[in-house]
Amino acid sequence: MDTLEILYENKIQASTFLERKIKITEPFTILIGPKLSGKTYLIYDYILSNQNEYLYIDMNNLKDLSFNSTQLEDFINKKQIKILVIENYDFSFDLPIVESIILSTNIYKDISNFSYLYVMPLDFEEYLSFDIKHQNTTNSFNSFLKYGNIAEIIDYKDNKKQNRNSEIIQLINQNPTSYKILELLIKNTSLLKSTFWLFNELKKTMKISKDFFYKQIKEFESNNTIIFCPKYNSPNTTKKLFIYNHSFMHSVSYNKNFNAVFSNMIFLEIYSRYKDVCYYDKIDFYIPSRKTIILIVPFYINMQLASISAKILSIKDHIEFNSIDIVTISNQDSLYIDDITCEIIPFYEWALAL
């Protein structure tokens, strides 16, 4: 039995799929996203929902197997296959003619007539629907904060979760040099760091070419392994750096920078809904489309209000806003700053209302 016949006979088992906020809706779709963000989950859901003949190929499992595009097209015609799925597609061969083609990849490359679907791990609302172990929102929040947003981690025992996050960081990288690059990026999460600064910092500890470093950064950025948050109306200014799973910081450093982890977690919640999120002087985030300022104050106390008010009033003539969210761990209140509504709200309520 040849390779394609084996793959065709190896059918995906029916399973219960929990609803995510995104799904594949176009017959020609390329899913792109970081490692274990849920691309395969969405593909399985699409295949089983359509009830058509399909061929599922994972290029990561075909290192010693080969076929050419002509063989693939002949096989598709022979079996009257309606859906072709190729995971981890590397663009090394031409695609055949078929009614539906779904690709997943970690490499951005534009192909005409295909829609792109960017997949990120679970946001907090999705996490709650997946997390059947914890029976209340507070416990789920604590787990989400500590262990991150990757769906498969939920089913691990607590004493194995952090180790699994460390393994995922290793899986992302193809060689020790790219690992060192990603490690540096994770350690600088939530900070204002230019690519040039990051390169010079890494050069202090290892020999690395500028071309390789910049290429790797571009690759991480293209699939949202890292995300650079720009300053409002200043695209050329140094950007804030974020990683797609906030808990990775616990895996690369003993320095427990809680504010950085919390800030990264909040950024991902905003980014999942508002791609125009940015930062500005003296404030953490600004959403222009909502005209909303977001401040991160994990452990808010009333004595901080005067300082916060001063920050807000100092930028009032520079950006347009009509609401302010102060995101905390557990504090809650509602007040006004210069006639502008200001909500002091715990993360687990803020994320669900965003």
C-alpha cells in the first residue's frame, strides 16, 4: 500500500469539539499561528462537519516519504476526494485542483484565492468553556494566569504543566540558536525593546549573524509567536514586545516579574479582539476603535487615584478617549476622572466584557 493510500485509510475519529470563537468558513483557507495554538483542532472540526471525502496529510510526519504533485492529483481524482488538508505545508510542491484545500503553516506566504485565518491560543472566555476541572471563575483565572492559554495544558496534571510549557518552547525552535533568540524575547516580554537592541544584547553571550537574527524575528512575528505593539500614531517608534503565551515567562526565568506576565495576558485579550491596540506615553494600552484607555494596576488602592488622574489628564489633548478601564486582580469600583467614566475591574470580569 502506497503512502497516499495509507493516509487516506487513516481516518480522523469523531469527537466532541468545543466551540471556539473562530472557525474555518472558506473552502480555500490557510491557517497560520504559533505552535499549539489550535490549528489542528479547527481543521478536525471542519473535516468532520463537512462529511465529505477527504485526504489529511501532515508534512511533519512524512520526513521519509515522498510523492509528487501529479501523483497527488491522480489519487484525488481516483478517490473523488472533495477536501484536501495539508498540515505544516512548506510550499515545496504545487497544489492540485480540488473543491476545498485547507492548509496550516508556520510560514507566511501569499497564495492567490486563499483566505488567511490567524489562530491564537484560547482567550479567557474560551478557556472557561474548556476548563471543566475548575468549578468557578476565580480558580480558572488562577490556573490561566499561572499556566497559560494553550488548550492542551488544561488536561495536564498541575505538577506537569510548567514542564510541558518548557517543552513547547523547545518545540518551537529548530536549532539551539533560534531557542536562544526566543528565550531572549520571552525574558523581555512587555518591555519597550527594538530589534536592534535585542540583537546587540544576544551578541554579548553568543556568536550570531545579524541576517539570521532578523530573519528569525521576522518568522516569529509572521505567525504571531511574538507580537510587537506599536505606539499610537508613531509607527517608527520602539514597540512593546509580547509573546503568544504569557506563562512562557515562568519557564525561562526565576525572576517572577508578575507585572510583565499580567500585562502580556491583558495584551493578548485585547489583541484577540482589537488588532488596532497600541500603547501611549504614561498609559499601558489604547484601543482607538473603542476610544478606550486601559491601565494595568494589579493591586489597586485608593491612594493611587491621584497619580492615575494626573497621567490621564496629561494626555487628554493627544488622544481621543471616552472610557478608562483599570484592570486589577480583584479590586472593583466605578468612578470618574474629569467627567470620563473609569471602571476599576478584576481581569476575569473585564476579559468577559471586553
